[in-house]
Amino acid sequence: MSAAFQLAARYVLRHRLQSTLLAGALGLVFALPFCLRVLIDHAQRELRARAAATPQIIGARGSALDLMMTALYFKRENLTPLPFGTLAELRQNPSAAAIPLHVRFQAQQAPIVGTELDYFTFRGLRLAAGKQITRLGDCVVGANLAKQRGLQPGGHVFSTPELAFDMAGVYPLKMRVNGVLAPNGTPDDDAVFVDLKTSWLIEGRSHGHDDLKKDESVVLKQEEHNIVGNAAVRMFNEVTDVNIASFHFHGDIADYPVSAVILLPKDAKTEALLAGQFARSKDKQLIRPRDEMESLLAQLVRLEGFAASALLLTATAALLVTALVFALSFRLREREFQTLEDVGVSRRSLLTVKVLEIVFVGLAAVVLGLLLLMLASSAAPHLLRWAL
């Protein structure tokens, strides 16, 4: 047995490239279904947890899935915004807290989330460094984003214009980083948080500029209660302690947009009453993220079944090809086996050599498969964050 073991080991090591390719192919095709299962299990846990932690979301009539992805994962979907005045109407109900979200802009691929301080309490977000938002133009950043860009309190983040050439004159806003959030393993780690007024400032609904009363050269016309500046007026793209008083909003703030409102009813009765109230609304919709997520995951599981079937066929094909490779290899080595038999090696020992060669390759495939499975388990959170 030891001689057969030695012969098989020497052959596998001598032809290490062939053995490695076979083991790699087998390990890959048999590990893929398990890796897929690990990734989907992790995705289901994470998606369900965030959805379950958010009782209800209100938005304009449209795609419920888009509304959920905007409110939970800060995706820029083609949503009709809600007027900010809706928030005041919702807060007339003392049995439910309301947290607004305005998700439209980005800072070099990172979502900029306009919200209120209640959001941080609701999500259990705490500061690892610095302090909370204190004035217009301030922001706090998630832990991953701060680590990737080397951001610290006192640093700056620029908003990204929606258009390369913005004819309306909405410039990138230079925001002061007031604080850095502690990591919590959710999409909040990759976002820039500002207050609602700062998000409206990025949108161009507010601006600050030089005092027109002090420089008549930039005045286009002057009326009794209004001064109109010309194109030479310098617009500020950063809010500072010096110029903050010059920033002002135009129009009725009740008409300003928000993407969604998170509702936090105090009990199940209030939750049911709110669902019934908005079921009759023609311009607003109320969704339960848990229900929408379960519907989405049902489709995901169905797709997993198709993928698993395809992978099973691939594994079967790989197994047959491997068997063919071993059969051809043994056939080509027929003279070698005949020589060994002539020098006194029994046919039983030669059969043992062949079986051991297959076992060695199979064990190597198992080891590679386990390594891939471990890699999939450790990479699952990062892959989910990248996919979302």
C-alpha cells in the first residue's frame, strides 16, 4: 500500500500542472453552488434586517420598489418627489414619528442624504469623531467613505453636479465635514448626510451672494423692495461663518421636494390606520418595506433555483470531462503499467495507484472548494454593498 501511495503521489507531483487544472476545475464547479447559497443567505439576512427595521415609508405614487430602494439604500431612482408640506401634515398625527429623506445628489458616487437628526437616532448611528451637523453646509460622513477618502472633521466634500454644463448656474457645493460616523455595516457607512436645507441648497433652491447694496456695479435694476443683480454677481459655493447670513431661500418651503418619509408608528393599530388612510390616496403611497422585500427575495430565490440547475449541469459536465481525462491518461500510460507489472507489481496494486491518483486530485479539489467557500463568506458583505 505504501508503494502504491508513493507511486501515485510522485505521479501527481510530477504532473502538477495537469493535476492542478483538474483539481481547480472540479473545486470550482462544485464550490459555486455553495458559494451562491452563502451569498444569497447573507443578502437575505441583510436585506430583511434593514427592511424589518423600517416600519413604513411614504412617497409619491409610482414604483414601490424604487421608493424602498431610495429610502433604504439611497438609490437615485426616477421618483416623483413629495412636497415638504406633507411632512407637516404627517406630524399632526402624534401617534407616528416622521423622518424625511431627500436623496438626489452625489459626492463623487457617494449618495448625499438630506435628512434630520432624528434619522441618526432611528438608525442607531453614533459619531466616532467630530460633532453633529450644526449649520447650513455641514455634513457628517459614513465610516467606509471616510476611510476610503481620508476624511476627518474639518475636511471638505464637494457635491457632484447632475450636468457637466449646468446652464442654471447650480455649482458644486463645498461642504464642511463636521463628523465621522462609527461603522455599523449598513449603507449608512457609505453616505454623506446633510440637513434638508443643505440638500435644497445643492439643488439651487437657495443661494448666497455678495451684498448688492455695497456694490452698485453688479446691480441690474433696483425696485422699491427688491434689488436684481446682473451676471457679475459672485455666488458662493461654500457656506462659511462670514457669508452664512447672505444665504436665503426662494419660494414657499412647503413646496420644496423630499424623496420619501419614514414613518414610525407607535403601535400596530396606528400602523394599520395609516396603511388604510394612504391606500385611498391618489397621489401618495404607503409601503411596508418588509412586505416589499419579501416579494423581491421571492424572485431572488426563484432565480437561484435556475442558477443552481445550470451549475448542476455544469458540474456534471465537468465530472464527465474529468473522468475522460483520467481514462485517456491511464490509456496513454498502458505501457508504463505493463512494465510495472512485468517487474512484479500486482494488478491490484496498479489499480490502487490509479484510485489514489484520483483521490489525491479529488482531495485537492475539496481543499480548493473550501477555500473558495471561505472567500465567499468573507467577501459577502462587500459584494452586497457593491451590488446595491
